[in-house]
Amino acid sequence: MTRLFEVTAEAEADGGLLSDRIRNALTDEIASGALAAGSALEEQQLADRFGASRTPVREALRQLVVSGLVEVRGRRGVVVARMTPERIMDMFETSAEAEAMCVRLATYRMTPLERSHLIELHEASRAMVEASNVDAYDAFNREFHECIYRATHNSFLAEQAQAVRSRLSGFRRTQLRQGDRIRRSREEHEAIMQAIAEGDGDTAARRMRAHMLNAATALRRYIDDRFGGAGSRGEAEDSAPDGV
């Protein structure tokens, strides 16, 4: 009941769509393991839980289906998709390579206007970090990476990177809750931005790869802290300029 009021109050306070708030709440629970694979998600039960009509619940579930976190199984309806930790780490590894390729090309191809927009986005994220606002930073983070995809000026590569990102969206959001991950994420963005400003695509790529693998490790730590687990593959530290 407390969570119900929290979600509703947040939606009213920041003007966000209730469907987005429901989707975010379910995303966190699925990605962290609080909602186990195979768990049924029934529209009316969710509507009662969140104090909403079935319309925003239906939209939230539709978005979760698109992201691959839930799936429709005939008479069983909508259920949480089965996703092993190993599969999630494989997806992060794939995304790390795609994003590294994107930022390397973007470094050489982005226009001054695209670079200016990326800088503005990055600067605006400072307040989100200081406020520990996961929802705002998650939205910013998505736009930051999508700007880099577009700046490759390679529509096919951008589509592939976006497709992988969409499958990982819930997990990328949840990892931001681990420790001081938001602050560290912004610091990693800062290092990537520095390499872009210097026109060094190879360094930008190495730093982006480390950024993505660090996100994967943060997710494993978050899950282990809450539920226990087998540990992670290890964090890809990049404290030095070429430290990958």
C-alpha cells in the first residue's frame, strides 16, 4: 500500500505519465529479481495495486513486452520473461562493443551542433546526480547514448545499437540504484566527452566499453546485495586515460 501511494504521488508531483511510473516500478522489480521469471502480471491486480485504471497498466505492460522484460503466453497472459544472469551479462557485453563502435565513429563524424547538444545534456545531468534522481538520470542517460548513435551518421549501426539497448533498458535503469553508481556513471561520461573533444575515437571507444561493463557489474552487485548471488565477472576499471 505504501508503494502504491509513493508511485501515485510521484506521478502527480512531476507530471509524469502514470503508465511510465508503473512501468518503472515493475522494471526495477523484474531487473532486481523481486518479480521472478514466470510470475504472472494481471492487469486488474496491478491496477488495484497502483491505484490506476487498467489503461495505464496496459500501456506499461505493452512497453515491458517491447523491452523483452515480459512476454505474452497464450492463456497465461503476460508473464515475466526468463532471463539468466549469464544471458544478461552477455547482452551487456554485446552492447558494450556496439556502443564502443558508435562512439568511435561519432567522434569523427558528429557535427558541431551535435557536439554542442551532447555537452548541454551532460552538463544538465549534474543536478540529477546531486539530487540522486534515478528516474531523471535514466531518461537523460537514454538520450545521451541515443545522441551518440545518431552522431555516427550510420543509420544501420544506430538501429542495431538501439535494438540491443532496448532489450537492456530495464537492467540499465536498475543498475543506477547500486551504491554511488549515478555519480560514477556521470564521471565515466565526462571521460568519454573528453576523448570526443580531443578527437580521439579509439580512447572514446575504450572508455565507452568500460562504462558499459561497469554498468553490468553494478547491476550484479545490486542484485547480490539484495538477494545474494554468485558474484560478477569483475569491474572494468578505467581510472587512467587508457585504462581498459
